[in-house]
Amino acid sequence: MRYVLDHDFHVHTQLSPCSSNPEQNPTRILQYAKENNLKTVITTDHYWDERVPCSTKPYGINNETIHKWGPYPQEDGIRMLIGAEADIDFNGILGINRRTCEDFDFILISATHMHMDGFTCRGDETVEERIAMYIRRLEIILNADIPHKKIGFSHPVTPLICYHEQVLDGIPESEFRRLFGRAAELGLGVEINLSSMRDSDDFDDYTQVTPQTHPAMFRPYRIAKEMGCKFFFGSDSHSPSDFLFLKPMAEVLIDQLELKESDKFILS
Ligand SMILES: [Zn+2]
Ligand SMILES: [Zn+2]
């Protein structure tokens, strides 16, 4: 059976420092879920658990702020959950731990935020250094003492890597196989991030990113699928205009990646 798009596991609210749109609030997000027949929608604001000392300058909101919305509005047939998008600092410290995970239904962790100078990187790293960073940061997620079945690896391919196509092309097949094989064993979900698979904010642009035009973007997904990883979709919306991309773009990617319902990451 073909993969059914029934969720969005990556939505920022206006609490994220990079989303100031007042419309990006729980009521509007619930309406979005309803309009798109989504069964599960998860808010994932940028977050650093302040109980974990950061060795650089963290980006994201703290515990008090991320729970500010209080209980989410509920609607029959729609699960709206509170999650977070956590990070790893320049020295390899993960901004969450096992205790943090008890406060959330789901947590995204990014190995690929390599654009946050002074927090996750210096900013002047070469392609070779970024290849090593990608591998090291993903290993930190895989080796962490956290409940991997409620963890998602956010945007494994994204321009945020910087020189991303060269970096992704530079990671050997054997390394991807080893890392994604381990992810599959642990039950960690792999995100198909719609924002990262667009070249621009032009609505028509999403059909231009194909396995033929952007092989570097599709190779990691092919390998992850071969290794048995499970996938979820994330719009990475920062404002309601981003909601428009979800359905049409996800449907194209489901076909391009030949995703079946059995490839879906299920959050229990
Ligand atoms: Zn991100
Ligand atoms: Zn995000």
C-alpha cells in the first residue's frame, strides 16, 4: 500500500526565535491539520534544555517557554502533540537527555544545523570538516542515552549543512549504510523535510527537485530506505504560508522515493 500522508511532525510556532508570525499558534495549526486531514501534528520549536550545560551559545527556547501554550486545543480524530527540535553544540554536547524526553511526546534532533556560527559550528568549516561533522553529530544522536523510538533525525539533507551537495556526495555509501543501519535498529525516525527539499519559496519550484536534478539530496534517503529506516514528513513550517506545500510536495516525494505504508515511522 502506498504511503499515506496523515501527519506533520515538524511545525514551529511563533515561540521559535525564527518564527515571529502571530498566526503561527496552536489554534491555526490545528485548523491546518483539519484542512489537510492530518491525524497527528507536532509542534517542534527550537529548544535547549537548560538543565544541560551548553558549551557555546545555545539557540532556542527553554523549558518554561516551550510549555507556555499549555494544553493544546483538541479536535476529534486529530492528535496535536508537543515536541521540540533539539540540537548539538560545537563541542558535541546534546541539548537534551533521557529526563528531558519525559516532558515531550516527540523530539527532533538535528545533526545538520551547520549554519549556526558560534553555537553548532565556527562558520568557516571546509567541506571535509563538514563531512566529519555530519558523521560525528549523527553518531552522537545514535549513541545517546535517550528513548530513540520517540526521536526523529531532522532534515538529513538540507542546505543548512552549507555546501550541502558536496558534503552529502562526500559521505561514503558505507558510512551512510552504517549510520542508517544503526538508526533502523534503534527505531529512530528519519524526516523527509519539505522545506529543505525546496530550492526557493516559489510554490512551483518543488516539482523541480527530482532524483535526476538533485541526486545528492536523494541518495541518503535511498540508502536509509534500503537499511530499513522508517520515515515521517515535516513541513518545517514557520508561518501559515508554508502549510500550502505539505500535501502537493509530499505526494511528489512519496512517488519519487517509492514510499509504502510499511516505510512509515509510527509514533506510539
Ligand atoms: Zn531544523
Ligand atoms: Zn525546524
